[in-house]
Amino acid sequence: MAACSHHSSGQPPVTASPAQLEAAGAMFHALRDPARLRLLVLLSQGERCVTELVEFEQAKLGSVSARLKVLYAARLVKRRREAKHVFYALADEHVVTLLQSVLTHAAEQAHPASS
């Protein structure tokens, strides 16, 4: 059986440690839920308190808090407390870039048929 030949994309190969793959897997798992993605899109516009996020989602506090907990555990958002309010924001510019890339890729047309 002949070996498959591959074509270089011209880009350097991606390398990752097992720990990086584990962390990336957790991030992609967190991004799997459209409701969590909606929260990230809203947070891309700036920091918000949990009350604002609940109003935006028109959901129960417990549901929004659970989504935020997953995003926080995946290091996609950061939080800070101010008196009785908890504020969330995207963790850093990497998350903005990731979100933009994923949404742009999702908007592209399906793959053409393989030849």
C-alpha cells in the first residue's frame, strides 16, 4: 500500500503539549453551547455585571451563573466583585481573537465536495 502524500499549507505546523491540548479541549467544550457563546459575544462589548447578563439572556440567574462558571473554569472570562455585584469580562485579547475566528469560520460556506 502506497503512503499518502501531503501538501504543505505554507504555514508552520501547530505543536502543543498534552497540558495545552487539555486546556484547549476545555475551552472548546465551553464554546460548544450557543448560550455561552452569546454571553461571550455580549462580553466582547465590555464588562457586564451578572444582573445585566441575566436581563440580556432573559434567563434565570442560576442558568446564567452556571454558564459563567463554565466559561470561567475554561479561562475564557475573568470576574471581579464590587460590593454586592459580580462583573465579568473576556479574559484577554486571545479570547476576542478566538471568538472572531470561530464566528467567521462558522459563517463560511460548507466545504466543497472532495475530488
